[in-house]
Amino acid sequence: MAEEFKSLHPLKYYRDYYSHDIRPDGREFTDFRPVIVNVDSIKTANGSAVVKIGRTTVICGVKAELCKPKPDLPRQGFLLPNLELPALCSSKFKSGPPSHEAQALTQLIADIIENSKCINLEDLCILTDKLAWVLYADLICLDYDGSLVDACMIALISCLKSVKLPEIDYDPALDIKQVNIENMRPLKVHFTPVATTFAVFDDKIILADPVIEEENLCTGVLTIVVSGDELCCVHKPGGSPLSEEELMDCIEKSKKRAKSIKKLIDKAVREENK
Amino acid sequence: MPLDHKRLNGPEESVPYELFLRHKQETVEIKTLDEVTKDSDISREHPKIYLKTGTVSQAKGSAYIEIGETKIIVTVFDPKEIPNKQDYSLKGEISCEFKYAPFSCTKRRLHQQDNEEKRNSLIMKKALESAVCLHEIPNFQVAIHSLVLQNDGSALSGAIIAAGVALAEAGVPMFDIITSMTLEICRSNEIDSLRKMTGQIQVAGEKSHYGTIIISKLHANEQICQVHQTGFIPGDQLKNYITVLSKSCDSIAAIVKKCLLKEVVNHIK
């Protein structure tokens, strides 16, 4: 009976739950879903991670290749995070070129990575103006059940922490490269930016870590990215207005969550490196 | 290649570092067909398989399969009307999409579907068409999407097995269980440049014979519904190879049955 009611009157279904201060999946308004991180499961990639937040699943794999640095930035390598929302993750998407949503999120994630300075691109340069690493970090959503940015950020950061690059001997005079695969070095990840998504329902209720139905029905979404104690990005694309206290409250909650997520990522990476 | 403006683009040219390796990789040993048939029970000659249903919550049916080290995820969505169609058709349609993740192979794959992926989509479609009761879903189209997360042989076969299970979970009417297997015949004179693939059966060919054979099988009436062969093998050998593949398909069918049974039991609970 509840299932039929949910599909016929979704808004009323959720409102009824919220009036009793509980969400349909049994969480309170400020509860987060459990997070699972699995590192280095794809052997063909230089680093990989699978992350589940509730049912939302994102996989990230990094492939490292060699290239020539750009003439205007001769000391820097490249890190290219591309998010893909394939048709297999939700009936909302079609196969073919990336949707507007995928493009917008790719840019958001790239901006977060750049602003947080978690990777120093100069670490990726092997020889100035001659040789550098390019890291193709491909994020693929496998199950789209809300809070996608949160999952993507955890996947990307855990993946980068698991990346190992071989040592390269390069002779610029003769243009000879030699790769020493026995000497693999981990990539330095300086900071751990963690994203937390909130949804605003009916202009007043703030829900942490919304599922896809809640995201679709709510009147506004807010994503806060913190790295340690510092704020690195607040993304609020329109929607219901929030008061200053509400916003500060959300930031406090994200900071608290970021700490536990950072511990989780570090533990997952450490276990794998043992 | 034209620039892809919908994604972040890096440098124009980049090369995989594996090209400049200092040490050669160690050689692998591959048995010939006679050796395989002689020293082991042939029905056990298939890679390790893990199969799970219901991995994607947003889809109607989904399955995840591991064959050796190959990892594939397949989803099936609700049937919808065939797009851009004027007249009514008595038979339904299935559309298949086969895609490698960019990081799934030793060499990086591009985002757009390449010719190999398109060919595999087509083979997958043909194989699955024989297993689905298309007359039961007139004028409707079932979309099947598969994504290879890691490729270590048998990617197409894995996608076909998983698609069969995902279709069953989605409740699409089907004639039969479908299984598939890949056999690679390696060139015996180039055996040192070979890579051991854990996902498929590998045998060493006689003289300079080489190739790949993929078969799909329906089990109720022991029908082989799809064969795809590339390479160069004498005709009389083909029969032996197909017998090996067919037997390993039989043992996979048992795994598929077990997996479906588990799904049904969970559903009743």
C-alpha cells in the first residue's frame, strides 16, 4: 500500500514522514547514510576506488600516461577528472555524449580539486618543459541515488591516494625514456576535501545526505566542501533561500563529517598498502 | 581527432608509460588443447565466476559478474515504446550497449564507443534476441547497458551471461538461460609475447593457428545460439574447440541457475 501511495503522491508521502520528524528510510533529518570505501580493486588502472554512500555508487580509476607539458605552464603535469553519468546508472540518462548535468558536475569537481590544492601539479612534472605525467581520472556513476558529489569526491580522493607511479629515467639529449616498474612511488595528496550535500525541503526542513527522490522533490540543494577546518567550496545553485544561521549550522555539520570521512579514507588506503 | 568540448581535455598527445619498460615481462605457459583435455576433467575447464543480482538500485534488473579478473556490470531498464517508429510491430526489440570503462584495459580507452565496442554490442544483441520472448513485448524496446570495469578476457561473454541474469531479474519473459564463453587459440611461435588472461580459456594452437571463438548457448535444448570466430584455424579443429566451450558453458549454467534461485528465494522472503 505504501509503495502505491509513494508513487501516486510522492510529495505528500514525504511530508507525512517529515511531520513526524523522521525520513522514510528511518534516518533523522541530520543523519548520514553509511559510507563504504574500497581501494585498488581494478588492477588495470594505476589507482582505483569504489565508493558507496547508501546505494549511490561511484567508481574512479586513474590511468597515468606521459606527455609534454604545456608551453605556458612548463613545470606542471595534468590531472583530468571527468565524470560520466552513463545510461546504466539511472533511467534519467541517455547514452551518447555527456549530459548537461555531467558536464556541470565535472567542472564543479575539477574546480574543487584545483582550489583545494590537494595535488600539487608540479609533483607531476618529470622534467621541465619536456616530460610530465597526465593523470586521467575517470569517475563513473554506477548507481545514482542522490548526493553524487559527495560520493565522487570521496572516490576521487581515495583513488588519488592509491595511485602509484613508476620511476622514470629520462635523457633529454637523446630523448630516451626508461621506466623502472619495480620502483613505484605513491602520489602525494596534500589535503582531503570532503563534500557534504544537504537538501532543503519546503523551504524549512534541512535534510542531510538526501536520496534521489528527496533531491528531486526538494526546493533547493546545497553542497559544502571542507578540507580540514577550511572551507573550500559552497555550491548552492538557486532554490530556497537560507538564513545565515542555517548555513553556518550546515558548515559545522560538514566539518564534523569531513573528519570522520577523512579517517575512513585514510584507513581504507592504509589497509590496502599493508 | 576533433576536440571533445563536453569533457576536460588534457594534452594533445600522451603515451602510455608501459612502452618504455626496462624489463621484459616474464613468459607464460599455455597448454595445447590435447593437454587440456587429457589432464583435467574438461567440464571444470572454465575460469572462476562470481555472479550477483540486484547491484543497481535504480534499474529494473541488474547483475554484476566476475570471470577471473574480468569485472562487468549490466543493467536492464523497463521496456519502453520503440522510439521514432511509425507503424506497430508485432515483435519487441532489444537494444544493447557494450562499453569498456576508460581504465578497464591495459591501454586507456576513449570515452566514445569505438568499432570494437559497437561490434560487441551487435553480437550481444543477436545472442540475447534468441533468449528473449520478443513476441511477448510487442512494440516495446528493452534497453540493456553493460560496462566493463576491468578486462582480463571474456568481456563479451561475461556481458552476455550477466545480461541474461539481469533480464530475468527485470521480469522480461525469456525462453531459457543463456551462457557464453570465450576461447583463445594462441600463436605457438609467439608464446613469449603473450599475456595470461584469467577470464578466458587459453590454448596453444598447432603450427601458426590462432584466433578467438565466442559461443553462446541456450541450455534447455542444448542449442548454440551464437558463434563468433576470428583468426585462422582449420575447420576440423573448430568442432573440438566448440565441444570444449559448450562443456564449460554447461558448468556456467549451473552457477546461473543457483544465482537466479537465490534471487527468487530472497524475493519471497
